[in-house]
Amino acid sequence: MPDFPHNKHLAIIRVAKQQVAMSDEDYRALLVRLTGSDSAKALTPATFKKLMAHLEKAGFRSSAARKDAARHPLKASEAQLRKIEGLWDEFTDGTGTETSLRRWMDKRGYGASPTWLDADTARKVIGALTNMVSRKLEKEARHG
């Protein structure tokens, strides 16, 4: 497979090696054990997986895994949480607190905290807050 490893694979290996503080000597010895060569260019998809498993056992934690966990389809996204905070701030003219937002959410049956929202409920909260902000702006426009 001549197109393996890609530059992204080599970059992941460099980050993992640095994160676990593996010396170049130890890294090369590990490559020789896995591939028979002391160069990452000799990696195949199977040996890449073995290398990454070894680095994970040594303590490597991928930032991509954390990002994927944050994007869990059932959990409200960071963007949704920021949108809720921004709308609450706009609705309260910057005087609203996290506690007042929690009280508002709980009173309306959305739950006790934005961070506990699932994506669907977050969309509902955003819709409700958007409507509240719109009504507020219309009222302000009418009454000058």
C-alpha cells in the first residue's frame, strides 16, 4: 500500500511520542519490533494500529477522541451551549447569571443546567430564547 502512512498518521505519531515523552531511541526500537524497520514509513495500517495501541497504553490520549466525545449526537454541542448563553445574555441585557438561566430552564421543564441538555432539548431552549429576544426587541421598538 504505497499511500500509507499519510502525513496525518506521521503527525499523530509525533504528537503521541511527545505526549508520552518517549525517547527517539525507544521509539525506533519499538518500530523495529513492529515493522522490522526503524522508520515510520514502513508502517502498514495494521502496524500503525499496533503502534498506536502501544502508545495509548503508555499514556497517549488523542485530542480527536475528546472532540468526538464532545460531538456526541445526544449531547448538546458547545456551539449550542454558547448560543444559549448568548441569547440569555441578550435577553437579560447582560444582567442574567448562570443561576438565573438555570432557574428559567428548570421552571419551564428543560432541566436544571444547560450542560446537561441533549441536542434536541438544546434546540428547543434556543428556539424559546430566540422568541423571547425577538418579542423583547419588538416591544422595545414599539415603545421607543
